[in-house]
Amino acid sequence: MKAYDRDKLVELFGNDPGTIAAVEREFYDTARDVTREIAATDDAATIARSAHRLKGASGMIGAAPLRDLSEAIERAAKAKDMPTVRRLHDRLRGEVLRVADQAGLPSEPL
């Protein structure tokens, strides 16, 4: 399964390679930032907000696995289940790197 649905990006933004590349880069930057935000805090409300933001962005570009993980992290954070948040966060990092790989973006350690 692909990390995201590139055809969805084309449908939303047109088939201009420069535009698609910019959207992919912006999405990856957001996903990377959210992943780091979640790692940097134990505040459940902050984690839930960050995960919610990534859930929406992931849904927009058709990144179903990332969207599902973000939603699970959001639910766990709202339940203040930090062991589950941390376990899922490890998987989230891997999924963000899959997005970068599919988009051909240089990935950074998360």
C-alpha cells in the first residue's frame, strides 16, 4: 500500500509537477513538525491538537495509514493514555518517512 494517493493531489491541485511537489513538501513539513511536537511533550491536550491537525492534512492528500494513526493518537491523548500515544508515535514516525520516500523528498531524522 502506498503512503498516500498522489492521484488525489492531482485531482485537487491539477497536474502541474511544480505545484504537486510544493504540496508534497508542505505536507511533509507539517507531518514532520507534528511528529516532533508529539515527541517533545507529555501534555495530552497538545498532543491531541497536533494529531488532529495531522489527521486532517493526511485525509486531504489521501494518506490513509497516516490519517488512521493520527486519529488513534488523538483518541489516546484525549483518554490520557500516554503509553498508547508513545507506542503509536513510533509507528507515526515510520509512516511520515514513508510519505517522504514516496514523494522523493529528503527525509530527516524524526
